[in-house]
Amino acid sequence: MSAIPADVDAGQQPPMTVPLRHFLVANCFLLLGVLAGLGVALDRPFGLLSLAHAHLLLVGWVCLTIMGAMTQFVPVWSGVELHSTRLAAAELWLVVAGLLGFAGSLLAGELILLPGFGALMSLGFWVFVYNVGRTLARKDELDVTERHFALALGFFVLTTLLGILLAVDFARPLLDSSPVTRQAVVQTHATVAVFGAVLTTVLGALYQLATMFTQTDLHGVDVPLRRVEELGYPVGVLLLASGRLFSTAALARIGAVLIIAALLAFTVILGRRLWKTGVNWTPMLSRYVVVTAALALWAVLALPAWLADPLAPTALFGAPGTSHLLLLGVIGFVVLGTLYHVVPFIVWVHRYSDLLGYEPVPMVDDLYDDRVAAADFACFVAGSVLLVAADLFGLPDVISTVGGGLTLLGTALFVTNIAGVVREHSPQSLTAVLVGGRAETQSD
């Protein structure tokens, strides 16, 4: 694989510290989230631990990673300058402060504090949406990745609005006298967050990443399948969310079918890219293989469950017992695989690109330790299989505990490997990356 793809404009990227800080902080939340998940598996009563666990992983790890990735790659892929590096730096700490307070309040049972911390967290997301939205607005015409990102920004706004409503209802019940129930709003919030904001971003990014790093193009059956996904998926998410909000099973069922059809179409596209690649295998592509298999299995299992009752609490994320399959097997492995290229890519450009042709420089994929990458992959796959099997087949709690332990070990190895790239190759130290400096504001 080449050190840097030829069809991206690396000169448009923001200062190195901006996206790297998002990724490093997100990895800290990954560790916290996995630890919280292990506590859930061990059935440790500690406030609203399960809810804190979900937010630490989805908001702290996945969403912060998305924010950093969009901030980095929208300018690079689109060839336009980021609207504001100041706002990109501010959004992170707003979300971090809000999330830490939100999760702490859940664990301490101080529900009265949730609206304030929820509003702070939401403000960070709104700053992110505004900043990336203004950046995308500089393009005359959006490609498939950019269209997905624009849709995802809208879903982020809707997710945060519903989240604030739920936080306020925790502290001062408002939904008791509302025509919609709290349970309906919870289901809608989760639907828009996972299937809207997160998975729409994932699909958009994979259209670019899977073609770029397999060195293949969409052709033949890929083209009509892409139309099925691009038209059916956002409509399906809106219909499923609306059906759940207003307790209309027929509407939710139509949305569910559209979502599953769109995701199965995308699975074929992604699988064909991986099958046809002729490049050397990398940690990113290995993890995308897991994503392809997990997404196909999840969709097949979700279809009968959603056709039977898309409003059932147990079917929130598909068939009962498939939450880990979707959240870890699909979303988690996309994030893990992508970061194994994104972080080394950013560091390589800032440290080695100017030396190319003057002295020997490493490839992007040489910056991390292959053995550690293989070890964390094995741990994550084994842990995921055990967690999914325990969920699906009702296996003893010890299986979930072992699966959680393997996932925690894989997390520690992954975070160590990625942090090592920054520590050993970055022109700035880990502390400097986290603190930032004047370079971040020079382009504003």
C-alpha cells in the first residue's frame, strides 16, 4: 500500500493535534466503557451503570471518533478548508465535560444534574454539526460520502434534542402527561442515534475507505445496490423512528424492511470490494471483513424480529440478543479498523511527507506494531464471539465475563498500539497533542 493515497488533498487537512486529540480522548472513553461493560456483566449494582456504559461507548468512543474523523477527512476528501479549527477544538471539550458529568450523575444517582450536563454535551455536538456543515456547504456538489455525512449531521441534531428531552424528564417528569410515552421517546432516541447518526456516518465513510484502500471501484451490480442503500436507508431510519415514537407498528415495520434491505445491499458492495482487492492485507481490511460478516448476520436475524414486532423493547437494535453483534461486531470493528489507518496517516503526513524523496521514510502501515495489532484483533474477535453467543443462546454469565475480559484486553492492546504511534512518530508529544497550541487557530 502506498504511504498516502494519491486522490486525497492532504494539504487541506486541519492541524494534526485537532483530530488526534479527538481520537486519543475517545480511546480513553473506550477503556472506561469496556470497564463499565465488565461491571454490567458481573452484575455490579452501581447507579444506572448500564445506561452510563452505553453513553461512554457510543458518545465517548464512537461519536468522538466520528467527530475527529469528519474534522480530518471532510477537508481532505472534499478539498475544502475546514470552516474553523477553533470550533473543532472547542467541540471536543464541551462533549467531554458534558459526558463525564452525565455519566457521573447516572452512577451517583443524581438525576437532577442530567439536564445541565446533557445540554453541555449537546452544545458540543451542535458546534460540531455547525462547523462540518459549513465546511460541506463550500462544495458545489456532494458525492456519496459527503451526502451521507450531511444526513448524519441532521441525525446528530435530532438525537441530541431527544436526549435533552429525556434528561429533563429524568429530573422533572414531563412525558407522563404527553401523548407519547417515555419508553417511545427512549426507543426513538436510540434508533436515531445508532441507525441515524452513527451508522449513516459509517456507511458514508466506508464508501470512500473501502474503495480507496482496496484500490477498487464500484461497478456492475454495485451501482444499483448503492442506489438501494442511499435511497432506502435514510427513509427507513426516519420511518422506523417515527413508528416507534408514535407506537405505529405498521410504519415502523416498513422502515425496518427498508433499513435491512439497504444494509444487505451495502454488505454485498463492501464484500465485493474486499474480495476483489489485490493490495497487501492490513489491520483495517481484516476488521472490515468482520464488519461484513457481522452486518450480514445481524440483518438476517433482525428481519423476522422486526417483522414480528418492531416496537418491542427487546428488538430495539434488531433481534433479541444481537446488540453486541451490531454495536461491537459492526460499529466497533469499523472504528477499530479505521483508526488503524487514520491515526498513522495523520502522523505520517506531518512527520514524514516533507522528507519523501530526500531520505528513507516508513510507510503509513509501518508506524504501528503488527504483532500488537494481530493480538488485539484476536482478543476482540474472541471476546465478541463469546459476548454474542452468550446473548443469543443464553449461556452462563461466566461466558459473558470471559468475553468482556478478552474485549478489555484487546482494548488495552489497541489503545497502547495507537498511542505508541503518536508517542514514537509524532512531531509533538502526547501531552502537546492533548493540550494543543497556537497552530490550531492560525487558519481561522
